[in-house]
Amino acid sequence: MARHGGRTVRDLRRESRSAVLQRLYFDGPMSRLALGSAAGLSSGSVSTVVAELMADGLVEEAGSLGADGGRPRTLVRVAADRGRLVGVDVGETRVRVELFDLSMSELARTERTLPGHGSRSYDVGVVAGHILDGVAEVLGADGPARVSGELLGVGIGVPGIVERTADGTLVHGQTVGWDAVPLEALLRAPGRLPAHVPLFIENGARTLGQAEMWFGGGRGAHNAVVVLFGSGVGACVVTDDVERGRAVEWGASDGTGARGAGAAAVRGGCLEAYAGAEALLARWREAGGEPPPGADEEAALTAMLSAARPGDGGTPDPVAARVLAETAEYLGAGLADLVNLFQPERILVGGWAGLQLGPAFLESVRAHTLAHALRHPAGRVGISLGRLGPDAVTVGAATLPLAAFFARGGRRLPVASPAPVPAWHAALGGGSRGQRGGG
């Protein structure tokens, strides 16, 4: 096969298809003329690639655009119905599974509670069973006839460090009692996932970061930190020199890069022991707080927030208010470390606890972050809540097979050969919007 600078004609064709699909996805519908300019292809190449993609059912016409004194230009877009994507969030209180079409519009969802959460140790067999049951349920809800031959992959966000090996993906989740858990093998073993369906497993903070960078508050930023604040804390760091965003064990940091009382309190222990929801609630209980009997962490945090900031004009509980104020300072000191180390344009706070507490204490977190951080990077960073809500991890997990599908130019993946996810941050290319929710 002919080669061009070390690449074959097939490589060039795949790259052209990938460029067209990505530009249409983030900026479409577009005319062929505009698409050629955006994708860096000649008009002839664009026409050929679009014709191929339309023949494959991946691209469809989407009306026309009037032209001054000339013929109207036909618009094209990615065909949202062409494929299905499953996103899974192995969270701290439940496993959430969602089914999406190519536009990331939700088609079905299900949740399964994780028992014994207080032990901070998850039975991996139970989790794997929940994932498989959930995938089967959402696919069944969409209808077998519609899913057959269209499922592009299952993406899973998990707590802990993800390691790729020749025998499959391992998960090292110290905070949930997982030590080199062969999650991929466990999911494949029962034969409930078809062998041809790609499986992608990634750190949950990283999938949260990917979702916010593609569709949420990170769009257009070159340097960002997306924080997952739940029972514990984690972060995804996206910088120009990091290809896809890097999940960091930030919750294990000791605050030594920040200054002041909050940083001093964190030193000698990890940030997660002070700023995570589990630690926050433990300090409240130790100080005399009383969450509702039998309440899980989310309900307990709701009760604590209501006690600290009663909405009916009642008297705030000083103990709950003090613990929240301390947590805001601890979290601010930890964020200051990230500001000093990575100098991001934006910090986005997500995760169930971050979203629940955010409106009440984000301003305080912001103030402590800026107070502890170095003056120059602190003056350039914006700190806000993530925009995608509690589904952000499942959305980000579903984009893993989607990104790989685009990188292949829309071609099917060979059986049991998951392709690496491409440079998703660079793939944004400054686009104005994504198709999340049918955009």
C-alpha cells in the first residue's frame, strides 16, 4: 500500500474521516464548504469523505443554509441514531448506568445501591454484578432491535488507579479496599457482554474531567482542574502537556504547598481525611451532630447542611456551621496546591458532595484558595461548580468509546482490541459547542 510520510493511504483516509466526524460533532450542522475549512481538507476531499460517511449511515443531511445570490448550501451532521453508548459510574453509594445515543441524549438509566458503604470496602463481585445487570437493563429498555449491531462500547468510571496489562485492566482502589482487582476479566468472564463490544475502564475523576471538558464548564479552556468531591476527593488535571487529562491522587496530598492555618491543619494527614464528605460527617458526629437514624452519606450531608443553614429563618446549628467552615478552608488549601502546581485557567468542582455543598460554601472555598495560593496564578484562575450535575461521570465514561470511535474514523473496532482513547482535549479544537443533550 502506498505511503505518505510514513502513513499509508488507509491511515490518511481514517484521519480525514476522524477530522470530519469530530468537527461535525462539536460544530455541526455545517456545510461542506465550512467543514473543509474547519477540518483542514480540500473541497474534493471533504465531498469524498462526507459521501463515504453518509453511505455508512454516520452522517445525514440537516436542511440547508441560504447563500447570498447563490445556491443554498446543504448542511450535514452526525446521525445521532447511528450508535449507542453505555456509561457506568461506580460511585461511592451506588452504581449508575446510562444509555446514550451519539448526541449524548439519554435513552435509559438505572441505579443500584452499594451495600455496606460505611465499611469503605466494596465487594467487587457485587459491583461487577451491578454493572452487568445495569447494562442489560438499559439495553433492554432501548429495545433489542434498535441496539443490535449499534452498541459502540461500554465506558466505566471507577474509584482508584487504573492499570492496563496484557491480561486486561486492573483497578487499584485503596479507599474502597481494591488491590489489583481484575475488573475487566470479571466483567468478561460470565459471557454477558458480547465479545465484540469494546470495554473501557477509567478513573472516575478522569471521566468527570472529560465530560466537563467536552460538554461542560471546561469547554474552551487549555488548562483546567476538575475536582471530584464525594466521600473522598480526587481531581483530573488537564494541561497543554497532558494528552488526555491526568487523574491525580490529590486526596492523598498533605497540603505542604499551601500556606496558613488550613494548610497546617492538613499537614500530617491526607487531604481526604479532612475535606471528603465522609470525614466531614465524622467530625460533625464527633462534635455532637446527629444525622437522621439510618441515613446514608447523601442524606446525612443534606441534614448537616440544613442544620448549618436553615432555610426557614431558624437558628443555625453552630457545630454544623463550624465544621462546614473548616472544610471549606481545608478544601481551599488543597485547591491552592493545584493552583500553584498547574496554574489552571479554571477549577471546576463536581461530585455529589461538591454539587450538594457548592452553592452554600463555594464562595468560602474560593476565598481560602486565593488566600493560600501564590499571587500570580491565583489572579488568573476561575473557580466554579461543574455544569453537568450528578450524571457527569457516566457522561464522561460514555465518551470513552465515543472518542475511540471517532479516532477510528467511525470504523468498527476489531473484537477484543480496544483502541487507546485519543487526545480528547486537543480534539475539541476550540469548537463552540458539543452535542450533549442533542445540541
